[in-house]
Amino acid sequence: MTGVALSPIQLAMSMSLKDVISNHPLITVLSFAALTVATVVIGLWLRRYQRRARSLRRSLLVVAMSSLVIAVAAAFLAAWLMVLTRRELGSFLLVLAIAAGFAALLAVVVSQPLGDDVRHLESAVRNIETGDRSVRVQSGRADELGHVGRAIDDLVGRLAQLEHERAAVELERRTLLTNIGHDLRSPLAALQVAVEALIDGVAPDPQRYLRSMQHDVTAMSALIDDLSLLSRLEAGRFEIERVLIDLVELADEAIESLTPSAASAHVMIALDADASAHVLGSPVALGRVIRNLIDNGIRHAPPGSTVRVSVTAERGAVVRVVDDGPGFPAEFREHAFERFTRADPSRNRQSGGGGLGLAIARGLVEAHGGEIWIDDDAAASVAFRVPTPA
């Protein structure tokens, strides 16, 4: 059978890379070594370029195009080593150029959304820097860029919440300082007047002036003590020495100690209690809570009425104080247990204390693991519950 002559391109296509390396070992090694060095050098340059690039899309395009150039060079080198003719090599290069063009077009089209998303992310971050907390990236991407966008959205939401809380704390701080100044200013002014009258010798009854001064000093000392106690309660630094106590006995003792005050206001105090209500807690702290609630009821009860105190077992030991007064206004009940809040906004010294009694009562009850509330069906009824020992 007569053999058919093969063209150079057919001959080259029939050659394996192993044959090429065997026929041209030095040229093959040097060529691929040079291509390897060029690839490493371009790679190192791209790494430095990416750190300085101002556009992620441009950086990715440069990387894609550089990879394409390396791939074309490797294909050309392999074709040349496979001894294609110059004409055939030119056709092969034309094919590579067309393929590279389509690849570059694809890279440009695919990178466009990435560039838009990056610019949107950058714009959102800059708006956040200016203080705009309504900005949201809302990226629909599932890759790392989408994760960054969602993390920024969460961060902005948290920043907005923290700024709101900070504004609330700042308002509370200013209110606290104003209220402390108001409650200290009145006794200090009275003290100053009394001292000046005594020094000038114009006080008609020096003993009465001294008793008034002692009353003002006691009031300021009580306010400072209440502030100190409240700060320890809010900081969680109030330590309770728990012993077994009977709330019925504490309520009876509180009523006995406040009976003279109730009598001067023409108010009666009545106790309705179970046989006993034992809890683990501090008798001093819980006794103060009961006295605060009873004292609050006496101050708001009309003359000739009765303040009723009950101690019952309702999922724990419950103490309830009810008076016949008008009760807490609806707009006040939500803030009744906050410090320096009073139903009477005039802050008249004769109408009540400094607005810390219910706040301290709540802190002491919660320190015992209990709760305190105003009954919904009776605005003049305040109750607290303390867990009973298992």
C-alpha cells in the first residue's frame, strides 16, 4: 500500500509533546523556563498592583487580561515547538486572537456588576461616615462582597440603636442632674436663710430655726443615701444577706412605725394577711419596700380614708398596698418606677419625697428575684411579689 504523505500541520498534530521534547530538548526547556519566569514576574507585579489599585473592577480586569496573555503565550509556544509552518502558525495565532477577544469581552461584561456593587458599597460607607444611619447596602450577592454588605447593614442598625440609647442616657443624665439640683437647692436655700438669721440675731425663735436646719440636713442626707443605694442597685452591687423572714411580720412592723404619720394625716392603716408568708431575703430591704409603699399610700390617701395592706400567697408571697386616693395618672404609670419621677410634676417638697421611693422599691424587689407592679384594675394599688423558698 502506497503511503500518503502528511502535511506539516498533520505531522505536527500527530506528534506528542513527548516527541517534541525529545527532538528539541534544550529549546523546550529554555522556552518553558522563560515562560515560567515571566509568569512569576507578572504575578508578583500583579500582587503589588492590586494593593495600590483604586478600582476593584479594573484590578480584576488586569488580572484576567494578564492571565489571558500568559495563556496565549503558552499556547503559541507549544504550537511553535510542535513545528507548525509560518503560515499555519499565523492562522493559529489568528484563532488565539479571536478567542482572546471573546474572553476579554466576557470579562468586561461579567465585571460590570461587580464594579457597580463595589461603588455602591463605597458610597454607602462614605454616607455612614457623614452620620447617615438610614443607609443600607442591601446587597443581593451571595459571595464575600454580599457578606460584607450585610455585615455593614447590621453594623449601621446597631450604630443607630446605640446612638438612640446614648441620646436617651444623655437626656436621663441631664434630667437626673436637674432633679438633684432641684431637690438639693430648696433645703440649701432654707439652711442659708436660717444661718443668716441666726448670725444676724434676727431669728425670733433660735431653737425652732435650729430644728428646721436639722430637718433640712436630714432631708439632704436621706437624698444622698437614697442616691447611693439606687446607684448600687442599678450597678448590681447591692449584696443581700438572705435569711428566712415572715412578710406578715414585716408588714405589721411597718404599719406600727408609720401609724403616727398616718394619724397626723387623718388616715387609718389596716392589715389583711394570711397566717404567715415566709421568704428568703433581707428583712431591712423588704421592710423598707413595704414602708415606702405604705408611706406613698398615706401621702396620697384623702383624710378619713384607710390604707389597706394585704399579704397573700399568689405564686410566691405578694404584698399589696391600696389607698383611696386618685391613683397614678395613666401617662405616669409606665414611668412610675423610674428614678425622680413623681405623679406631681411640680416637685413640691410638701407633696412628697424626691421621687426615688418607687425606684428603690423596684430595685430592692428585683434584687430578691421578684417583681413589682401597679394593678391594672386599681390605679391606687401597688403590689410586689417575692419568690417563696422551695
